[in-house]
Amino acid sequence: MTVRPARPGDLPGFLALAAEVEHWFGPMVAEPGFHRAVERSVERGRASVAEDDRGLLGGLLFGGTPPLHHLHWLVVAERARGTGVGRALVEDALCRHRVRAPATVEVVTFGADHPGAVSSGARVFYERLGFTPAEPAEPGPEGGSRQVYRLRVT
């Protein structure tokens, strides 16, 4: 597996990843706004991918202004979940974007009552990386609950 900055040619791979999780997050593949967000993140050097010889294993969009950073989007292909791809993408983002203490990294993920909270493993994943649950966030486009998770970099 290789983790690298995303390139413009990676958009189809991001869309394939998005297609795998639309049932949890709502429409993305056909949404021009999602395409623009990926393209903008790639142009600004704020998008990363993990890949192997078969294609993209995961993608991440990162942003914010120090000391507050945002993990905007992280998806790991179903075939690669549980293999360390997500961890590698997050660790790469923290290093690549020079997240230094004191800082905070926020991500919005499923609320505890969301059907994807357990089946996706997202909440446990972030907790294993040191993120802690915080306040509720606005519901997702599909109507499911969301919650902010924070990582304090000290």
C-alpha cells in the first residue's frame, strides 16, 4: 500500500469510494458539489489517497486553519476495511499538514444511534486513534444522526 497526495486523475477513484458509502452518507457520486469539493481539495494539496496495484483503497479530504483542523471526508474501500488503510491516511494527513501542538482535529461521524455507527466501525475507529466524542452535529443528508469527534494534539 502507498499513501500519496491525490492527483486530478484520482476523481473517478474518489467517486467509486463514495458509491460504496452513499447508503450511509447520502448522495455524492452524482452531486456536482462533491466533485467540486474533491477537485478543490486536490488543487490545494488537501486530498490524499491510499492505493495498491488494484486501485484506490481509500481517500481523505483535510482542511482547516491551525490550530483547528478538519478531517472532512475519509472512506476506505470495503475490500480494505480493517487493514490499516484508514489509520495510514489519517497519520499521513497529520504529518503532511504539519499538525503540531497545541492543535485540535475535528471530524463529524455517525451518531451512536445511526445504523452505520456499528456496521461501518467509524466511531470505534476514531476512538482507537485517540479522538473523543463531543457534541452532536447536524443530521446527515440522509437524515441520520451525526456527532463531532475531537483529537487534541498536545
